[in-house]
Amino acid sequence: MAQSELALTEAEQDWLQENNIVRVGVDPDATPFEFINEDGTIGGVAGDYLAILSGKLNVEFVWSANQHWDEAMSKIRSGDAEILSTATPTEERREYLDFVELYHTVGSTIFVKSGEQRFSSLDSLRGQKIAQIKSFAETEFIRTDYPDIEIIEVTTVIEALQMVSEGEVDAHVGNMIIGLEIIKNEGLNNIIVGGDSPFQGSSNIAVRQDIPLLTSALSKAIATITEAEHDAIAEKWLAIPMVSEIDYALVWRIVIISSVILLVVLLWAMSLRREVKRRIRAEHKMALLKAKAEDAQNLAEFANRAKSNFIANLSHEIRTPLNSIMVFSEAMSDGLYGEITQTQYRDYLDYMQKSGKHLEFVISDILDLSKIEAQKWQLVEEEIDLVDCIKDCLQILEGKAQKKDIKLSYALENINPSCLIYGENTSIRRIIINLLSNGIKFTESGGEVSCTLQRNDDGSVTLKIKDNGIGIREEHLSMVLEPFGQAQNDVLVKEGGTGLGLPIVKKLTELHDGELELESEEGVGTTVTVRLPAERVR
């Protein structure tokens, strides 16, 4: 495909002709996503994509000769490289880089030493020591969201995994595919997967902000890559080879054990939900009966702490078998020990994975709500720009809205150009993302979800998220703000949910001294208003 067929502007074509060699920063230890061949060319997933883009734009992508990832970042900042072939967007990187989405999101995994203490989540690593790659996105995320985890910075993934193998650190958090490849090649057989990390790394090409013409040209070229080309690259580098013989006895053992574990976990989850509802009803009844008694408040607080401890302990016990289910079912789906040829077995595995992921979401929401209600949620507050938060959240959900043909929009009133507040960055973003997600979820195709930020005369700020979706009946408005409360209609049943999203948003708003107001009319739409007091506005 010639440059002219890409609808490149004259300015873009002139820049590409004058700069037909583009220097690329690469992580040499990120096999199979990217690596350096013996002849100095870029290989792996990134290499194949760059080869396609080279033909479309008539430019040559050459390795910047960096020896590790931190040096690649240094070359970008010094102007000795124009792009990074595979990079995850972060707030710090967005200050000097533009990102062009290239291929799929990549999950993050916790690697630990076998036979040692198991760390199945980042929460369990609090107070522990981990080895992380300098300038990696995971390192920045962990340092921000988990400040009580001690980070030892190294330059390569190999070095980090060797420290785990030798017991110098407790764990390493990184890409599962890259980690398993290094474990196999380096013979680090005493390292296992301990659990999943909540961080997701997206594969983007990062371009220096001072060359926007290259960014726009790359965006146009990437948009012309066909699904067949994407699939061919994924099959070449990311597919797991099939073995010649299938151990059906092993397959049956795994299916039976996983099915039993899944059944126990699901029954446990149903029992947990019934117990939570029963305890909530008991607490309400107790509060009504003893409203005039002097010890009513003490009894309610005691019951609430008991409930929160019960939920936290039970949820923790559920996660152990749940991790086993997710790992076994994923290994079987990927054909780790041979291809599963029976369609019904694949359907069973798909159901197990979907059920496990849904249960993960339920457990996380329950733990968060119980932590807030037990007054153990500690805000890590700082000065943040509410306008930037809204823009980032809209960008995150843009793809989800486009799939349903829903228009996302935002407006600023009496604000120019920013709105600084004092609060917890992750909690504020969670409030915005949750409300926008609800608006998209319960709005039919062709609808609209809008977000308006307004500075009021008294110095406070108001965030309104409005949709023209299915709406909520008036008699159900108070119900949806209570834990596990869900308005009953066909769309809600189809979409599913835990009934904890709005209660968590309400609690987080109140932790920021704010107020939440819900207005809705069935068949017309819903408006949620979050008001933050003037004391938190800078």
C-alpha cells in the first residue's frame, strides 16, 4: 500500500520522506513480544508489526542499540530514539509521549519461589520485598497504588526472576508469557505463578510528542492492518505448540477436580450472599427495635465489624481454590497438554472461566465495601486535576461505548482550564469510571452518556453523569444505593452485576466529605450527581 492510499497529508508525507529512518527503543528481554536478532534487527510480535508498517509508510525502523528497557526510555528522553515499539501508557509517560494502540492487552502475573510463602495478590505482598524493572509501567503502578511494598529496581526481567529464584526477594510482578519464556530458557524451575496482578499492560507504539506527524501517520497505517494479519502474527508468536499425544486421563482428572472445586466455590458464594443479606436484615431490625436504647449504636457497630470480618475471612478462603480453577481451566483452554477436541468440553471450560472471573469481581467488591464500612479504608490523598481524571476515564471507556454505538461527551462549566481538588486519585477515578460504566451498560444502542463538571458559586464542585437509558422506577431508587440492591428488569438481569457498584461509589464520595444524589425516570434516563465541598477544591 502506497503512502497516498493511506490518505496521508502533504505534511505527513514530507516528514516521512525527510526522516525515512526511524530509531526504535526495544526491550531486548521481552521474548516473544520483542527481541533483537543476531543481525541487529527487531524480532518477535513487534518486529513483524514494524515490518508491515515499514512497507506502508516507506520508512525503515532500526534498533536504537539500547541494551535494556531503562536505556530505551533514556534514549527517548534524550532524542536518540523516535518511538518505543511496545509500551504501556502511564500518567508520567503521557507527559512526553503519545500512544498509538497496536495490539491486545497483556495480563500481569505474580512470580514466586516454590515451597516458600505463597503470595496470591498484591495485597498479600504488603510489607514484602519485590524485584521490578526500572522504568516499567508495573513498577510505577505498584509504587503509586501499593506504597508499602518495598521495590528493588533491576534492569532486566532475567535479573528479577533470578533474585526470586535465589530467595533475595519475595516475588516479581510482570508479563506472564515473557516470564514463562525466561523461566524455560534459563532453567529457573523453582519459580511458579503465585497469582494474578490487577494491572493490565496494553501494547502500544509510543511516539515522542515533539513529532506529531509521525504519530498521525502511524495511526493511519495501523488502521489498515487486517484482522488476518493480526491473527497471523498472534499465531506465529503467541500460540502454544500442541503435543502429539493427549493424556486423556490427566484431562479427565483436571476436569473433575476443577468442576468439584468450582461447584464448592459457587455454593459457598451463594451461601455467603444469603448470609450477608441475613446479617443486613438482622442489623436493620435490631436498629429499629433498639432505636431508643442507649446501647443501640454500640451493638450496631459490633455487628458491622463482625460482618466485615466474616466477609473478609470467607472471601480470602474462596480466593485460594478460585486461583486453582482459573489456572487449570486456562491451561486446558490453551491446550497446554494437548488440544481439547470436544466442543462440549470447551464450552465447559469457557463457562468455568467466565464464572470464575465473575466471582472474582464479586469478591473484590465485597471486600472493598466491607473495608469501607469497617472504617479501614485509608485515603492516600494528594492534589489532583479533576478535569484530567474525567478525560482519562472517558478515554478508557471509549471503546466500550463505541461497541454499543453510544456517544460519550463531557462539558465544563465555570472551569477553565483545570479543576484541582484534594483527594485520593484512585478512588475519584473509580467513582467516575463506575458511574460512566453504569450509564453505558444501561443505555441502548444509539444513546448518549454525558459528563458535566461545574464549579458552584459557594466554591464546591458538582460532577453530573447523565444518560438517556432505561431508567429506574421511583420505588427502586433507594434500593439500588444499598449493598446487593438491584432494580429488577430484563436489561439488568441480562447485563448482570453484584449490586455493589453504586453503594461503593456512595461510600467513596462520603469519605471525601461529599454527597451523592440519584435521579431517574423509567424509560427516560438517569442522572447521578456527585458534589464535593469547597474545602476540597484548590
